[in-house]
Amino acid sequence: MSYFCDVKIHENYINRCIQLAKNGLGTTYPNPLVGSIIVYNNKIIGEGWHQKSGEPHAEVNAINSVKDKSLLTKATIYVSLEPCSHFGKTPPCCDLIIKHKIPNIVVGTIDPNSKVSGAGIKRLRENGANVTVGVLEKECNELNKRFFTFHQNKRPYIILKWAESQDGFIAPLTKDKKEPVWISNEFSRQLVHKWRSEEQAILVGTKTVLVDNPKLDVRDWTGKNPIRIVLDKSGKIDKNYYVKNDLIKTIIITEQENLTSSENCIYENAIFDTKLTKTIADISYKYGIQSILIEGGKQTLQSFIDGDFWNEARVFIGKSHLKSGVKAPVLGGNFQTKNVKDDQLKIFFNHD
């Protein structure tokens, strides 16, 4: 078999690992998304993915799914991320691979976590395994962009999201009720709830809470509610707002001091200056938050844009015209375009 054919076969199998790994989006935090398959005689004989923190890793599920374990000594295990080599909530995957004497391991990318970071590959090689590293590395890194950003940049992966009218407004200047004025359609709104289930936290500013009284949950989708992060500089948000209902873990960032936190309502002090976005990222990192969906108003969104402190922006363009109101944030650069029924969705990427 030629080297080129060998590479293409490896890529096909690692691509399957990526497909499997995506099943865990939103449920594996703080762990990464990982998929694994086992191949014998050009046939997949086992596969699995990491489904939830504290539960078996992808390699364990893949090995357990193999009916004839005797084949493992002649097989190749593919995994999108380097097998772990340390004890956490579960034993090291390297030890299981070594135990079953799997001779060939193909790895998509190295784990950026300092607890692993090449140690897994080293242990496998020291035990006589043939290890290939870096197959579809870019795609495997993209799969775990949240995990990589958290461990390499010491901050969460930040996604900005808003909806604007055809004429560039995100909200009217005044309204009668403390509830959102919908610019996007019902399918776009359901998609946003899906996104909420995929990210570890959601953030809004004071004005959004006071004007819209949002719940910031995933009621239109099946999944886990994100941690709520609320900016409340001077304590304007009282217990009558949904964000203080104690049903979902909520971190309130404020300049007020000596406030008493509870299990689901945590107060964090910060100075609301030009460095606030960095402070928000530092506080989030402290709580192990790997990703934040920013659903704030114009001021909150623009502060992240002006500070160049974001990774993605997802902007819905509705079909309505507001004619006046709060102008949408200003964001330049290249974007991808998708349609969600009669809404247009623009997705911007801010590459480091």
C-alpha cells in the first residue's frame, strides 16, 4: 500500500471519530469531545465517543463495543484526541489500550491539557505501540476549539449572538412589556436554544435583564441549561427577575461588595472599566467555563468587539424593518451565510 493511500485511509477513519465526537457537544464539559473507532482487516469492529464527564472515555466505549476481544491484538485504534495518561474521574485510557495489547494507535491531535500534552503518546510508545500523530489535525483542533482556547489561552471560547432588522436595529427604543421584541423567526429562536445547550455559559448585561426579563434557558430544546453570567454593576436587578430565581447556576458580576452568595447565585466583584471583558474572561476561567454565548445588548456586545475579545459572531437578519431603535453592533470582516427559513444567518470568525 502506498504512503498516500495509507494517509487517506487514516483520514477517513479519523473523520469518523470526529463525527462520533460531535454527539457529545454540550454534555462533556469540562472534558473535550472525543471519538474513537477500532479497525481490523479494513473493517470497523468497534466505535464509541465520550458522552458525559465522569463516564467512560471514547476509547473505553470503543473497546467495550468490540465483540471479539481477541482481534484487538491485531487491530488499530483511531482517536480524535490523544488518549489520557492520568487518573481523573476515570482511569487512564492509555492503560486500557496497553492492557489489550492494541499494536497500532492513530491520533488526530495532541491534548493541550498540561496533565496530558504528549504524555499519553509517550507512554504508548514506551510500551511498544506504533503511534501515528497529526491526522486531520486542523479538523480535530476545530472540533475542540472551546477546550483548546480554554487550556491554551486561559479563557473561554466567546461567541457573540444577536438579531437585527433589515434596516440594522436590534430593538425599539421603547416598549410596553418587559419581554423581548422578536426580530428573528421561530426556527431561528429554536436554533438559539440549541446553541445554548451546546455552550457552557450565557452572558447578558443589566439593561437586557431590566428590559426583557429573559430566562436564559433551553426551554425550546432538549439539553442542559447553561450557567448564567449577568452583569449588574450597581445592583439594579432584584429578586423578581428570572435570572435570580435560583433554578439555574448564575454568576452575577458587580461592583457591589459584601453580597452573600448561595449555591446557585454567586456574586463576583469586578471594576466596570475598559478591562471588564478581560475580567469577565478571568472570572469564567476561574469557574472552569470553557465557552460563553454572549446574548447581551448593544453596549455589552460592542465592548467585546471593540476589545477584540471574541471568537465567533452569529448574527440573524430578520425580514422586518423597525425604522428606528437601538442600532446593531458594528462588525466587519468575512462571514459565512446561511438561511433559516426567511431569516439570514451570518457567521463571523475572529481568528487569532
